[in-house]
Amino acid sequence: MANLTIKNLKKSFGDIEILKGIDLEIKDNEFVVFVGPSGCGKSTLLRSIAGLEDVTSGHIMLDHKEITDLAPAKRDLAMVFQSYALYPHMSVRKNMSFALELAKENKEVISTKVSEAARILELEPLLERKPKELSGGQRQRVAIGRAIVRQPKVFLFDEPLSNLDAALRVQMRLELARLHHDLNATMIYVTHDQVEAMTLADKVVVLNQGRIEQVGTPLELYRNPANRFVAGFLGMPKMSFLPGNVTAIDASSVTVELTSGASVTLPAASEHLRKGSAVTVGVRPENIDVVEPSESSLTGYMDIAESLGSDTYCYVKTDGQETLTVRMPGNFACNYGDRIGLRLHVDECHLFDEQGNAVQKPSRMAA
């Protein structure tokens, strides 16, 4: 078992509070990803779990055992860093076995563990090579193999793919997903890359300014963000936002007049919304259709189009000067300055109040 519990964890550097009371439950065999912008505290939280940072207050428990003040070597955790940190004068085999040799593990046991890790990571042909003879992806696999042979209760990954090129990042993402399946291990992974978070995680923890904004599966956070920060952070391209004011409200819908002059009625229900309340409508690129200007009250001008082959992302300036991102088929033809109309899929739109909190939809409230 490898259940990790964090209770009211705080970390300060002098007068600067980095972690502001983190509460989190990580279950056995989960792949949990900490994601957030630079400076949000995700790496500090991971290093605190690993014991590389002393916490100011709070508790870290592994299988109900307090490990908050234990030395890193006694926590039964293994960490893979952004830098490979391999010994350049040692072979791959030696790099992977070195920690076990220091712990005076039986030689036959060491050989068995190294061979099994090399098999899982497809490193068997490379065991006698030195790090300088390996590619970046191979070096990262060696670093992961060094963690595997220790058979820890929890694997900790601190942005392990950030030094790789785009193609290798995709390959290593797939390998990490397979590794989690093969080892059936608890893994905690830090990244600023939302694609890694969405594709790897069983559970995503979104952090911002030292606090947890929301925890859930990738699709839960994508479809039902708790606030505007989470909504804008997850998704590629990002969600677009349209400010406006409530002009009508009932038990199951809210009508919003946008700054462009257009009016939209969304399925939404919130007790604290009132007529005249300032709100924000959030809409993802796949939930906007391009129509003739005469067919919609929401109109604008085509700005920039990015053709990716299978899709074209159109950036449209509305009459209210907001920029909307629209996902269209790859063969969509448009020209800079074209006047177009936009139709929102209102059932898929999100509504946020003046504080940035999500306004619930009636169906979600009933559930």
C-alpha cells in the first residue's frame, strides 16, 4: 500500500509563504499530477513530500505513518529530477545499481532488480554504455530505472520531460503511462505542461499561489472547472472569456448582455446572482461555430488563423474587442479582416461570477 496524506501543509521562506495550507489525499496506485503556473508552489510541494525541503508546519503521512520530519532516505520514496543527474563515469548498469550497493543489498538481488528494470524500460542493450553515449530520452529512462530498482512506495517526478524535444516528450509520455500500468505504483508528477497533466493523470491537482484550486480527473476539471483560473489554465488552446452583465435570471437560466452588445442565455442557476451582476462567459474553441454575420448577434473580424493540418484555429476579434479562439476543420478557408458571425453552444458554455467562481448549471446542481 502507498497512500499519502497531506494535512494543512505550510512552507515559508522567511516572510514569504509559498505553501498556504495544503490538504490532499493520494490513494494507492494513483497517478497524480501537480500542475500550475511558474511560482505556484508545485515543485516546493513535491520537494517537501520528498524531504528535500523542511516544512514550516503541517503533516505528511505515508500509510498513516508520519514522515514529516524523516530524512529523505528513510521515507521510502524515489525522486526523478528534471536533470538526469547520472554519474558520467559509470555505466548504465552501475548507475542503476549504485544506490542498492551503498545500502549493501545482496549482489544477486541487485542484479535481478537491475535486469528487471532494464527489461521494463527497454535498456537491456545499453547497460554497458556510459551516459555520454546515450540520447536524452535514454538518459531519462536510466534515471527512472535508478528509481525503479529501489522499489519505493511512491515515485516522485519533477518535470522529467522538460529537457527533451517535442517528439521525445510524446514518446516518453507514452512510456511513463505504460510504466505506471506495469508497475501498478503510486506516482506524483509535477509539470507546467497541461498536455502532460491531461494525458497522464488519474487525478490532477491545480495549484495557484500556494493553494489548491481544484482536484479531480482531467475530464472533470476540463468540463466542470471550479473557477475561472482552472477554466483558463486547462485546455489547448485556452478557453475564451467574454465579460458582460446579467439582464435576466430565473431558476434555470441566466441571460447575459456581452460588452459587444450581443445577448446570450445560458442554462445556469445561482442564488447569489442578481440582475445587473457582472459575470464572465467562458467558451472553449470547439464550442463556437462560424456563421454568416446576419445569422448571429455576436460578430467580429477574422484576425489570425493557425492551420495545423487536421484543425485550423481562428482568432477572432469581436465588436467588443475580445479575442475568441475558434476551432475549425483543417480545410477551413478564411482571410484576415473577414467579417464573420459566431454562434456559441450555450449548453457547453461556462458562467463565472464577479469573484471568478463557476456558476452551477441546473443539471449539475440536481446531480
